Amino acid sequence: MRALARVEGEGRIDVTVRGGRAERVELSIYEPPRFFESFLRGRHFLEPPDITSRICGICPVAYQVSACNAIEQACELDLDDAVMDLRRLLYCGEWIASHVLHIYFLHAPDFLGVPDSIALARHDREAVERGLSLKKAGNAILDLVGGRPIHPVNVRIGGFYRVPTRAELIPLSEQLHAALDQAVATVQWVSSFDFPDIELDHDLLALHDDSHYAIENGQIWSSTGLRCTAEEFPKHVVERQVPHSTALHAELDGGRYLTGPLARYSLNSSQLAGAAAQTAADAGLGAQCRNPYRSIVVRAVEVVYAIEEALRIIDRYQRPAQPFVAGSPARTVGHGVSEAPRGLLYHRYEIHPTGVISGATIIPPTSQNQAAIEHDLRRVVDSHLMLADDELTTLCERTIRNYDPCISCATHFLTLTVDRQ
């Protein structure tokens, strides 16, 4: 048994080997349920953005935005374009901060033969300093627009409690221009890593927006041709309990699927432009990327895109006359989706006529990816049974980190138990 650091959460893999094959490979999440959906019942319809942001300290904005999208749909609110731009800007800050954290401090050590980011700093101090500077830029957006970099407090249904002036965004723009060069250097850096040659065969699921690379909203697309709205999401995605895990497994029309950077890029790469498109081409990504090990490259390209998009938003920004649009529920149910750094995040709220939430459903990207991760682990284990248990554990850890699973914002994830018979 050995615990895995550099992934958020706790769990283990149980492997049973019989006759030279992996008969059973189970990714077991044994953390206790966190009951956020239960906490939300009986709360006022304006409260979910603040409550759900506490689900994750790494991607709180994703939970806030999906919650806002769902409840604003129920309230039939029409937000000002400038307010929507600010929401997208805030989300760009989260993409930058989260992706950079994963790239430099969780995933890159796997490719460079070092155990952690501390050792990486000794090996390549310049790279780690670049990562810290980039994360600082993402945090600066979260701080200015969201009120603070962790669990932002400025987001509310219908917009924001306060919107910044154009003058307040100018220093942020200067910081982001410097960060753009660092982001381009990051793509060049990670694209030089050695990647195993492997291709996923899962269906891919992500948001799509005809006008730009989808982040804060959009239509739901799959690589097999599904096109649906957030309201139709539950007709296609069904969660089920598995006996070996407290994390639910999700299925798309009865099959496994993957959401996240690989899905976003493979479905929307044609919408990249500027430095993001150029760095993707230079890195050799092509129109699609199905190699899970190269997800680190896709994340780096998305950092470039998020910085460019943030700069575009700031350049055209005009402070809205009102920071938010007030309203009350006109429907009894609201659905909302957005693209968390790790993938599509779905919220559904049932709202009583009194304005109290009577039911809540939250489907995070990691639970949607569990079945695909487990399938890929089985393939890895089956083809590497000649390895000693400690070497096999290391390989499984690397495989899991490709997907950057966020189990519960903890620091340990994997214990490997191998039963060889």
C-alpha cells in the first residue's frame, strides 16, 4: 500500500490478477459523502453560489457560475453583456490558476523524473518561478473581479455585488501581457516532454459555443454527435452507485465518456486563434488530441487562450450601469452548465414558489470521468503486470494524474492493493 500525493482527494486501487490478466481493477473512493446537495435543500434561491463554491478551493468559480446559470434560467434573467464579460473574465482567472497549479506542481514532476515540485525547483528553478508568476496572474483576476482568490465573495445571482471600473483593470492588463509570454513558454516547455503513444477511445463531452471557445456556458456536444442543452443533460447522463466507491459513476447514453481539456480541445480546437492556435500547432496537437498524457499540453494551450481572452475582455470593457439584475424564480426548475478546468459541471435546482430550494443535483467532472479512468487503469495494469508492485503503483499514479481528478480538495489519493492469484 502506498498513498499518492499531488492529486486532490483520497482513494485506492484494488487489483485482482488471475491467470496472468487483471480480472478486477477498481478505483475506490472511500472518503465520506460531503452532502452539499442536502445542505442546499431549504436554503434561499440566492444562496447556492456562496455555498457551492466551498465544494472546491481550486475551482470555486466553476461551482458559482454553474449555480448562477441554473438559477438565472429559473428566474428567466437576461444579463447585461458587460456583466457576462466580467463573469467570463473571472472564469479565465480560474482556468489560469487551476491549470498552472496542475501543470507545474502536480503533473510535470512525472515527466521530469522528480518526486514533487520541491525537487523540481532544485532541478529547474526557472520553471517553477514561471509557474508561480502565472498562478499569481490568475489569482489577481480572481481577487479583483471575485473579491478574493479563494472562494470569491463578489459573485451573486444576476451578476456581481460590485463591478470594477475600467481604471482598476489597467494594472491587471499589464500583468497579463507579461504572463502571456510565460504561458507561451509553458507550452513550449511541456511539449518537449516524452509522451507514451496511447489513444483514448471514449466518447468525449464538452460545451460548445459558436462565437468562441466555450468556458462559462454553451450547448453540450459529444464526439459521437450529441447536441443538447443543459435542460436535456439528465436525459443523456445518468449517475449510478458502485459498491466499491462513494463517488458515483456517470454514463452518457449508457456508455463511458470523458470530459475535460481533451474533450474541449478535440471538439472546439477550430475556435482557437492568435497565440493559442499557434502554440497548439507548434506543439503538434492537431485538430484533436486523445492522448491522456498530452493533456498537460492542452492545459498549457488553454492557459494561453485564457490570458488572451482576459486581455480581449479588458480591452473592450465598459463598466455596466448596474452590477446585477434582480429577479425571482419564474420556473420551478433551473439547469446550468459551465466548463470547470477539469470538465463539464452540471447543476440542477428545484425551487419552491416561496423561493426556497427543494432539491439540488450537482454532477462534477471527476465523477463523470471515474468510469473512463477506471477503464484506462485496467488497460494499463493488464499490459504491465510484469512490473513489481511498487513500479505498477507508480505507473497507476501517473495514469490517474493525467485526468487531474478533484476528489475532495484533499492531498492524498491512491493506495494500490494487488491480489495476485
